[in-house]
Amino acid sequence: MPKSKKLENKISEKLDKLVELLDNIDEARIINSDDPETWNSDTLYNLVANLKKAQQLLEDKKHSKEKDPWGEPLVLEAGLCTLVNEYQEDEEESEDF
């Protein structure tokens, strides 16, 4: 399977998860600053949890102790931002040939 196809699959899986999280995050829109009846701590705690999960999907997961040759933490799993960047670079390289 070509590299870009593998990246497409990984990106697609992560995007599906992100869309689900964004739907959950959107539920917090019921909170209205002018209406105390809408103020709900459970909604806010759920918002925090979903925002953290979304951030984890977007960012690389890095090893806390092991370092690469440049002293940076090793990437255990590429985040969505990195995967999309790699995909775009791979597509640009393919166009050059």
C-alpha cells in the first residue's frame, strides 16, 4: 500500500474521532452567559474532557524520557496535524515526479 494511502487511513480514523468530539464540544453552546438556568457544571466538565481529547488527537504523543539525537522527546504516535502535514508533503513529492 502506498505511503499516502496508509496516511489517508490514519487521517480518516482520527478525523472521525475528532468530528465526534467536536459534536460533543458543540453541546456546550447551550450555556448562555446571560441565563443562569443554563449554567451547568457537568456540561463544563464534559467540555474540558472533550477539549483535552481533541487536543490529544491533534498533537503528537511523545515519550517522556527517551530523546531523539537532537534531544527532543521521541514521537510515539503522530497526531492529526503531523499526519496531514506528512500527507501533503507526500502528495507534493508525487506531483514533482
